[in-house]
Amino acid sequence: MMIDLLAAASGSFDVEAATRAYLDTLQGPARAQSDAYFEGGYWLILWGTLVGILADWLLLRFRLAAKFRDIGERLSKRRWVVTGVTALLYTLVATIIVLPWTIYTGFFREKQYGLLDQGFGAWGGEQLMNLGIELLIAPLLVIAIYALIRRAPRSWWLWATGVIGAFMMVGMVLGPVFIAPLFNDYTEMQPGPLRDRIEAVAAKYDIPAEHIYVFDQSKQHKRISANVSGLGPTIRISLNDNLLERTSEPEILAVMGHEMGHYKLNHVWWIVGIYLAIFAAGLFIASRVAPMLIARHGERWGVRDIADPASLPILAICFSAWMFLMTPATNSLVRIAESKADAFGLEAAQEPDGFAKVAMRLSEYRKIEPGPLEEVLFFDHPSGATRVRMAMEWKAQHVKDPQIVVPEEGYLDIE
């Protein structure tokens, strides 16, 4: 329940006061925990990159990548088979090397902050499924890239970017139908007033809404989530059961409006384009740096040249370092798209207080009020404070006789 208060005796609406009314509901230990979790993630970006680079260095230092290639050459004389075997063993062994880090960041740290509901067995089972998917996809991608390296030694990085784009497109088409159901059950949303309202918002913008699915993500965690996924015939609207069970109808509509904004504004193509441009630059750098590293250390590592699949850890190191350096750029570019979807969602759902309230709920795992530079560097979504302020600005401009809403104390803890 909300308590409506007039902004002032004059009846004017103060955007900053309305924003502060929401932000001040997150105080004390809850805010400290939210800040600590998210700020700790800043260091995880660095340490995660270093752990990955360390794993690749170990594969080179102990000539394991060369041994993987040798195993492939004993099995077949076909280059694509040798490359596939090397990529398969590389993926498997690298995953094992970084497993302690994965367990800490994905399980123990999430448990420490109360953000994971699974036991270790269930969590580990999903990690094994993820690994199985990687073991199917990674060798195919690596085979294609090394075929390009052999055929176009100078320009392979450009063609490889196109191949990565094709893999991404296929993944977006097939993912909602074949991959997502491996981890969660998807069922059609029951008919009723809420579904009718969601369909009405979608119809207003010619967004396909024949299929609206609910998936059981509560078995993994309490985070609220929704998406418009797929391409062509696999397009569908999905929302998790946490969103249905933990939030009010205005909040649900605000979230769905945001997700529909991604679809209507073609953000899939925007984000894919962003990443492919960054990937292209990273692959270009790798194509120039890797041969120099091989010329200097290749004999010690057992790597013959860049076309040798044993060079895979070298390419991975170059690419990982590049993606780390590009983190602020990727965050900012994606955050711009998210902000545009926020604006679309406010107009589509016309639920500014629902939007503000759901933005506050995301403080479970996102720092609510960062500094300006902090938001630019580390946030791939607008911060809660930015989103609440946007909602209150929209309210001031579009709602007749707007009033400040002061949420009841403790509403963020209600499920």
C-alpha cells in the first residue's frame, strides 16, 4: 500500500523531493549490503579477467595447448578435426582451472548476500549443462575462425567478426526454444486482467504478444526479470514468477513496457552491432599482437604459428585484455539503450510510480545511488536513482495534479 502526500501546500510537484521519497526507503544495513555487493563486483571484473588470463598462461606455460593439438593430430589428419579437438579440450581444461573462481563468484558469494536459493548440487548441475552447451558450440566457432586464419591471414579478423555475428543470430533464434527451457519451465501466462493489460500495451505498438510465458526462476533466486526474446518465429514475451509474485500490477506493467521498448526500438540489433564492432577491434589487435608473441615465445610454448590451433590461449589472452579495457565503453553504450527502453516503457505503461518502485527493488543487487563517474564506468543499466528520477520527471510532465508518493516503510522486503 502507498501513502499519497501532497508535494507542498501550493500543490506543486517537486521532482527531487519525489525522487528522494523513494530513495530514502533504502537505508541502514539494506543499503550497506546493496552497496557492498555491487561495489565488490567492480573488483570481480578485474580479478575475473586476470584469472582467465592466468588459466590461458598455464595452458601455454605447461604446453597443454600444444598437447591438445597433438592429440587431435593423432586422431585425424583433417585440419578441422584437429582444431575441433583442440578447442574441445581447451574449453574443458580451462573450465576446470577456473572452477574455484567460478564456485566462489557464482555460488558462495551469491549465497553470502542472500541472492541464490539453490543448493550446491542444483547450482552445479546447471553449471554442467552450461559446460555441455559450450563444448558443443565453442569447437564449431573455433573451427570456423581457424579456417579463416588459414585462408585469409591478414583479414581473418574481419571475416571472423561476421562468423561471430552469425553465431549470435542463430543463438537468438534457437535460444528461447531449445536452451532456455533446459534451465526453467516455460508455461503460457494464464488469461486474466493482467494479461489483457500486457497485450493491450503490446497491441498499441504492434508488438507480437501471441505468446506470453512465465518461467519458474524462483527456484534459482528471487530476482525479478522479464524479456522479449527470439527472432522471427521464436519471438516471445517472458516474465519470471518472481515478477508476478513479488510485485504489484503497476510494477509488472512498467517492466513489461521497458522490455517491449527493447523490441520496438530494435535494441537487439543495436547491442549486437555494438559488441560486433568491439569484437572486430579486439580481433584485429589479436591478429597483430599474437604473431609477435608466437615469434618470441612460440617455441617454448609449442605453438608453431597463428594458424596452429595451439595458439588459441594466445588469442584468448589478447581478446580478454581488450574486453577488459572496453568495459566502460560497453557499459555506457548498453546503458544508453537501457535508458531509451526506460523512456519507452514509461510512455507505454504510464505507471511512473510502478516504475520507480520496481527500480528500488533492483537495489537487492545494484547500488542504488552511485556517483556520476561510478555510474559511467561500472553500470550497464541506469542506476536506481537515475531511473526513479526519470520516472518522477515523466510524472511531473504527464500526470494531472501529480502527488508525491511515500512508500510504506519496509515495502522492499515484502514478497
